Amino acid sequence: MWVRFANGASVNKNFEAKVIIVDKQQGENERVSGIAYPGELLVIMGSSGAGKTTLLNVLTFRYHSEMNVSGRIAVNGKKVNSNVLASQMAYVQQDDLFIGTLTVKEHLLFQALVRMDKEIPYQQRIRRVNEVISELALTKSRNTVIGIAGRLKGISGGEMKRLSFASEVLTDPPLMFCDEPTSGLDSFMAHQVISVLKKLAARGKTIITTLHQPSSEIFSMFDKILLIAEGRVAFMGTSDEACNFFRS
């Protein structure tokens, strides 16, 4: 599988992968190829069990031991391991994990303390937290507790997902991977979440996300569509090209 990603920073960085995925438990062989560029929002789509999350996990070295993955992953032409790639990327999981009694700002301050380089002064970390709060449209809820389902009322589902993004972009990574970011959200909140990803991509980031069944409005927001069926690429192109492809 060939995939290339690059960030929009002053020094261009390419992410390349050529892999074959074999699940030893299920005896399945997956060969998928595609390409994404900085400034683009690419979505990996497919039915349940098609291999969307598996592909995302392989690209980010998060696959389990029962998978036999062969190939090469490189940044700027140099082969990388999981530690090197981790320093270049953000990964937003499907499930949001927070300490529900913290406020939005308290959570981000804590993340800034543990994630940002130890040489960065405290005041600079605070400035970065405030920047991210503004960028991710969390200003109104900055002093609201995150909440605990069924126990403590807090921020909305859409705000919670944007907080997940905010936690990951504090260090301004060039690559961003998201697993089902609209899961459990209504159409309005789902649209808000994808709009945030679109905005981040417009700043030069390369963003790859998985989605199961986006609405037609959300579908049209993606720059590239990668449709997987039975472990193979059924289609890759723009949303307009996808419509023409499936009409023919």
C-alpha cells in the first residue's frame, strides 16, 4: 500500500507507507493503496468490518500482534518506527477519555504540561492553550466542567469531540488521524466536528479520518474519498468524482 502525507510547514515532510496486512486469526489479507496531501481532508469509508479502523491503526503502528504487517513506513524518505512517527502525528480515538470533573481549560493546561517540550516556558504554554481554545471554538465552554455521563452534567458531545482535537493539536503535529469522530453525534454536531477538521486541514495539516455513514452534506465536505470493500480499494477520488463513478 502506498500512502503519502506531507505537512504544510516550512520544511516539507512526506509520509509514505507500503504495507500488506494479514490477519492471522481470521485469515484475511488486505492490500490497500492511496495518497493524501497537506491541506486535504481524506475520509476512509466502508461498511462495518471493511477494515477502516484496521487500516488507520496499521498506518499509525497501533495494530495487534495477531496481524502480520509487511512493508515500509517512512517520513521524508527515511524509514521510521512507532516512536518517530508518534512525534509527527496526532491520533484522535473514537472514544473520548477525560477526567470529567476538570473544566475544559484545566484539562488543556494539564495536557500542555505533560505533552509540550519541557523547555517551553509556562506562560508560553498558557498562550498556546488559549490559542487552541479559540481555534477549536471552545471559548464559551472554557470554564465548564467536562462532565461524567449520568452523574455530572457538562459540555455537549460536539464540544467533547472538539476538546479531543484540541488536546492533540497543542503540539501542532503535521499529521492527524481520527477514528469515527462523529460517532454518537447528531447531524448538527457531526457537521460542526467535520468543519473543525476541514479548518485544520486548510492550515496545511494532512488529515485522514474514518467514517461509516456520513450525511450527503458532510460527504461533500471531504477533499478525497477512499472507499474500502472486502479489504480492497473500490474507489478513490473527490466526492464529485465518486458521485459520477457510482452513477455509471
